Amino acid sequence: MANYNSFKKIDSEAIIDDSVATSDIGAGQVTTAKIASGAVNADKFASGSVSGAKLGSTLDISGKNVTYRPVVNGDLGTGAIAGTQMEDGAVIDAIGYTPVNTAGDTLTGQLVVANGTVLASNGNPASGVRIDGQTINLRESGTDRFSINSSGHPTQSNHPAWEASGRGGWRYGNSYDGANAWRELDNMGWNFNTSGGITTSNNCRVTVPVAGYYYAYLQTYWYNDSNSTNGYTHFKIGLNGGNGELSGGRTNHQMYAYGLRNNHAPGIMTSYVRYLNAGQYLTPLPYFGGNQGRHHGNHSYWCGYLIG
């Protein structure tokens, strides 16, 4: 009978119950020659027990079915996938549409953008075209300057324009430094309302901020005291305080109240369209034929705006 002393001593380096742990395998000790054909499958290894350091530099897995985990974001370095490595149409199929080339491209079909989006250049993203519901807006530096609503109505902000109502009672030529001359209506106490950079001076002058064609209009209520022929007026709008405002240098000579029968001159008004340079000004500048003609401040009106 065998006794205890005939058995080999069992220590910590012995393999018990066919169990091989990670710590039992030295680095690089498992090579192809050490493994019998078909002997190793996934069930033979505890999870994580065989790392890259446990394998030899050469391991033949030809003819074997290898299962890989999915590729995740951390597996790909920056710029790892170039355009040449993509299958033709792969990106388009993935996103569902053909993207626009930032270097310049041509679109076909309808371009749909989110409500309130501004189509702008990268140099000035606060200016461009903004679509707000059924309204289209031209935007400049974050402010809508020109809009067209669903009914086709255009509106414009900060457009150069003015309007002014006169104040006070009757005024003769002597109220403006004498009759028988062209006189600025600078003693009217005009109440001005302006927009778009229009400025006023000398109690009646209107200076334009930008070049373009302007429309101006002037009207008043005129009374000929004695119905005489010298109670008339040439009612007009002056350019830069002088005459020659019409095309070709002519001066407008509309005549009202020349020899009336009942003192009242109907329809005293004049209008004016002209191209103006920035900094030029318009002014009410009628001619008083004598001191028998007078007009009323409270019934006078002076207005205009930029056409384009």
C-alpha cells in the first residue's frame, strides 16, 4: 500500500482540476505548436484571460471563424477614413440626400430651410435673406430692411422720407423778406417727421442722405386780397436753394391766383421728381408776385421720399 510519503508534494505551482488561470501563462508562451488542432475554442478561456501580451508574435488562424466586436468611435483616429476609401454613393445613401459642395455647387429642385433661417455669406452672417413663415425679408446687420408678405405687399424700414405740416396764420411776401422774389418758406414753423437719415435745416430745407430719385410735394391755401394780377404766385420746389431745378436747367413756373374773381385760388400744389446726390437739399421756394397774395401756415403741407 502506498503511503503519504510516496506522493509528490503539491505546492502553489501545481495545476488542480485542469484549471489554467491567466497568472499560470507566461508572456509569449502560447504558440501555435503548443495547441492541438481544434483544441482551443472560446469556452476554454475565461473572459479577458488571454490578452495580446500572452500570444506569440506569430499565430495562424487561417481557416478559423473569427468574431470581431463592432468598430466604435474610439477605434478610428482623426482623418483615418479618406474619401477614396468610401464606396461611391455611400454617404448619400446614409444621409438621404446629396450634400452641397462648400466650394461651389449647383442645386436642382426645391431648397427647404427652417423657418427664420437667414441665407447669408460667411463674411457677414447677419445679412442676407430671411424666410419667416410666408414673409420674405432682406436683412442687413440683423435688421429686416425690406419685406414682402404673402399678399405681395412690400414694406421697408428706415426708408428716406419726410412729411411736415405748417403752423400759424396768413403770410405775405413780406413775411419772407419781401415780395416780387423767390422766397424760402422758412417762417412757417414746419412740424417735421423724418426717417431714413433725412435731415432738416433753416426751418424748411430737407437734405437727402443717399443718392437716388426722389419725389417731393408741396401744397398750400392761397388768397388774393384784391383779385389783382399782382396777387399771384409761381409755386415751386427749389434745388439747393436756387432755381434751375428741372431737367436741362429750367425753372418751374406754375402760376396761381393771377387776377381772380373770388379771392380764393383752388389747388395750390406742385410736385417734383429728380435724381439727387447725397447731401443735396430741397426747399419750398415759391415766387410772390406782390403783397396782395398770401398763404396760410396751418393749411400748408410739405413731403417727399426716395423712389429708388
